[in-house]
Amino acid sequence: MNGFLRRLRGVICTGLTWAVGWAGVYAGLLALAGLDPLNPTFILRAALNNGIAGFVAGGSFAVILSVAERRHQLEDLSLKRVGVWGALGGLVVVGLLGVLSGAFFWEEALFGAFFGAASASGSVALAKRAGGAKQLEGSDEDPGLLEGD
């Protein structure tokens, strides 16, 4: 598979992983809060919306990480620095929603940044723990880098 398709697959897979995580956590929080327990479609609809936001945030994070950390190996990434990139990915979603809706809310921005940082740190920690794959993205010529030129 050529480099572009591998990177695109990585962006899509990261987005899907974050979508599932964000939708699940959000649905769980709503269920625990007891919001409208007689109307489960409300929880499902809210989880779907948050899943879409998670997909966009995860994809944004994957693109930001592959550009900003293209010369680093997976073992070299600090979870704090990855968390910053994840927070930025989460803020991208809030910014897009703010532009589309015409309203920007700081509470949502903080939620997006926190959830993005937690998702990014968790994703990279799991990738490091898996240990089998030494790269997130890269070219066939230089398998140890996040993204090759």
C-alpha cells in the first residue's frame, strides 16, 4: 500500500476509535446522570452526535500528530506532548461546531480539549504497550518514523 493510502487508513482508524470511545463515554455519562431515562433515543442520538465529533477530533489528531511528530519514533513520544496535540484536535471540533452554529461555548471547548488530550494520551499509551507496531505511520523505506518523506 502506498504512503498516502496508509496515512489515510491511519487517520480513518484513529477517527473511528475515538468515535466509539467518545460515544460510549458520553452515553454512559448521560445514563449515569439520569437525563430523560424514559427516552433512550435521546441518549442514543446524543451519543451518535458525540461519536461524530470524536471521529472528526480523532482524524484531526492523527493529521496533526503525523505532521508535527513526523521525525519521531513511537517510543520517543511523550504522553504530555501527545496530549497537547490531542487537545488541539478536540478544539478543532469545537471550533468547527462554533463556526457552523454561530456560537462558541467555553464549556464545550474545555470538554473537547480535555477529552482530546485524554484520548490522544490513551491511544499512544496503548500503541506503546502493544509494542508490536513500531510506527504509527511511515514509508516503507524508513519504518521507524511516524511519517516518511
